[in-house]
Amino acid sequence: MNKITTRTAELSYDTTSRILRIRILEGSDIELADALQNHEATKILTKNERHLVLVDGRVNLSVSREARTYAASKEHQGSIATAMIITSTANKLIGNFYINVNKPEIPTKIFSSEEKALEWLGGFLYRTESGRQFTSARF
């Protein structure tokens, strides 16, 4: 499994499960430049293959409006679904704001456990194999 560490996250990709894991680093203040850097790391790791995303946000962090807007955009066409693991109330507020206001182009959901997040992502695994495009779905 290859890894890339950026200023705000450690990213790793498992080619077997097709899951890109993004572990946000403690105290990260994620700006647009960071979101762009993380996206470039994603393209390198996944080689532009269709993939699922598991974001571990169980740390103190902040995300700028510009970074949230970019993350919700169609720029992430290889991403099929995103599960976010969040346990703090403050980060859940940020996550819910992101989902409800920024309206990501792909299915996105918040979980308090990695097990539940992986179970939910497993329902999208078949989409990593097909070239089929789909529109945003809300859960």
C-alpha cells in the first residue's frame, strides 16, 4: 500500500479494496491549497482509478469555505462515495454543514465508527469496477 503525506493528511490507497484512506493530521487548518494538494496525491495514488474514500477526521481540524466548496465539486470524478469517521461534536457540525450546504457531487455520509463506514462503502464497491457514471445521491 502506497502512502503520501501532505501538510494536512496522510493518504494511502489499497488497490484490492479500492479504498483511499485519508487520515487528517491533528490540528490541520485545511485551506484550498491543501485540498488541491490532497487531490493531486489522490490522483497519484489511485492512478485515476475509480475508488471509494474513507476520511478519518477524528482530530481537531478546521476546513475553509473554499476547501469545502472544492471538495464537493466534480473535480473528484474518480471518487464514488465518501465515508467520514467523525466523533467530536464540533467536527460533526462541520461535516453536516459540508453535506447539507456544499452538497457533494458523490454520496457522502458521516459515521462514528470505522466498521460502519467500511460497511457502507462496501455497498458501492461494484461501482469501482464499472465505467458507469452516476449523479449525486443523498443518504
